[in-house]
Amino acid sequence: MVAFAITAFYFVVNPSKSHFTPACILHKTTGLYCFGCGGQRAFHSLLHGRFSEALQNNILIYLILPIITIILTAEIINQKKAIEFIQKPVFMWGFIFLLLVFMILRNLPFYPFNLMIPNN
């Protein structure tokens, strides 16, 4: 139910034009982009079928949404094996490593890494 409410909210509210969505504290204070910067705009774009715009805002949306979908589906159908796999330390540490590497690379000021900077 919460996932549906969040999805409906981001379908209606455009984060780039709204004051109801939270801003990134890291970017506001340091000017650096975290792994989530542009994620709200990417999710809004995906919900409206603008796939390339979502890609330009945050490429990780294409990795994170399937994982969230798997988790929610596994919870709904009570599939413990999928949940146990995602909770394994190797998966968790690998995912954290991926997020940190992405965050470092997207803050490098040269090509091709500057393409990972979200559109404003």
C-alpha cells in the first residue's frame, strides 16, 4: 500500500517543479552528487514513459527499481528464498560497493563520468 501511494505521488508531482519533495542534503552542503541525486526525477520520468530522461537523471533507477520490485513481490507472495538472497552479506556489501563507486565516478569532472551528473 505504501509503495502504491509513493508511486501515485511521484506520478502526480514533478520533483523538479515541486517544493514537496526533499532535496539532497549532501549536494546542498558540498556540491557533490550522491548516488540518489536525480532519483526522484528519474522515477517521475519513468512513470511518464520518458526512459531516456530517466537515464539522464540517474542511471541507477534501472538497477534499483527491479531490486525493489523483487523484494516487494517476494514479500507479497511470501517467497523466502528471494528475500534471503537479498539479505545475504555478499549481496548487501556488493550493492553498497556499487553505490559508492557510482557516487565517486559521477563526481569526476571529466568525460564520460560527467554524463552521470543529473539534469536539473
